[in-house]
Amino acid sequence: MLHVNENGIGFTKFEKKEAKPKNYMNENLKKVHQIQKLVRSKTLESQEPPKELWKSKKFQDVPSRFREQSQNEPSAPGNYLRAHSRSGPPTRLPSENQSVDGSFEKLSLTSADDLKETELLRKDVDFVKRNSRAAKHHQQVRPPSSLRELSAKKKTEEDFNKYKKGVIPKYLKERQAQWVKDEEERVASLPDPTVPPGHKVLPDSERVETLELLQKNQRDLLQKIQKLPLSNDSVRAQKRRQELESKLAEIDEAVKIFSRSKVFVKIED
């Protein structure tokens, strides 16, 4: 290393410290001693009697039910058929008198003929047909809300099928007739600009009735005039003819008036 002092510039040499080698043997021995100490402490703990659980003084003299049940002989289990259990002939176990090395009795197996009969019985049943028949007669249980929706949909379809296509409904015809009537009343209530002041339009029914009466009087007067003598030069006969002809002229004028589409009548004060 370069350094400066009173004497000048010089170099200092540093010696590198050597690392001490690690003693793995001592470390392994320490670990072994620790493990032995831990095992020894666990062994001592296992040899100590277990601590009694806390028990109330009230129940100190009461015997344990579990101990009584464990000391009593177990009752015979119920002979019930369980799921995935063997349904064939039971397997015989060796008796107590028989040694373990003794030969077991042969199991009673179903013969091949019995198996063939069972297979024939199964083949005779048409499971597909039976299942389809059961599915056909099966009624699906629906919730009340679904039944109400189904009933409403069915009623809508029935009403649609009953409706006659291309025919105007009765209520529309009645509505159209009412519209026509209302329009006629509205037009009739409007003031007619052709009506002179102080007059009104005579109803058409009264106009026709008056016209028919005038035409009848016209025919009667013509018949009376035709029945008068032609060569009668008396004053009375001439006066009678003039009266009839004057009335006939008035009736002819009235017939012309009442033959129009509108007849105006003066309003009485």
C-alpha cells in the first residue's frame, strides 16, 4: 500500500490472515448430543403417569358408562341388508374347532342352467317398450305459477283461433254507425248560409208530406175542371171555372216550391 510520511513515500506490505478450518466433527457431535437429550426428555415424559382430568366432586363416585359398556359383551348386530352387500349364499367361515390350516368347505354356487333361465327371463322383458309406456303416462308435476301461465297461454290461443279473419267486428260496426250519426247531427246543427234571415229549413219529412198532399189536390181540381160543361155561357159556370183555375195555379206554384230539395219557412214570432 502506498503511504506518505516524514521520510518520504514508501510502501507498506500487509499480511493476509489465513482462515481457520471448520471442525465439522465437533459440530456433528454437538448435534448428536442435542438429539440424544431431546429423546431422553421425551422418554421420561412418556414414562410419567398421565394427569387425571379434572372431575367435579359431585360426580366422583359415579361410575363411567363407557367403561360399563366396554366391559359388557357386545350384542349381536342386526341382520339387515346393506348397500353393496352380498345377496347370494353366505360364505362359511371356519369354526373354532377347525384349525387354520384345515380345508374350507366349498361355496354353493349357482348352476349354469339356473343362470341361463335367469338370462332368458331378462331377455323376454322389453325394457325399452316398458320405459316408453311409463313415460307416456307420466304426468309432469308443475308449480302453480307455471300452471297459471299455461292456462293463460291456452286461453289466448283459443281466442285467436275463434277470431274470424277478414271480418269487421261488431263493436267496430257500431262505432262507425255512431260516428256517422254524430257527424250528421253536427252538420245539421251548423247554420246554413243559404237560409235567408228570419227563415228556417223545413224538415224533409214534412216537405215530402206537404208535396204529396198538394199533388193530390192538384189531381182533384183537374178532375173538377174536366167535368165542367164546355158550352155553358152562364155567369155562374164561368165564375166556377175561374175559381178552380185560380186554385189550380196556386197549387201548381206550391208544387214547384215543395219539389225543391230545401224549403224555407218563415219563423213565426
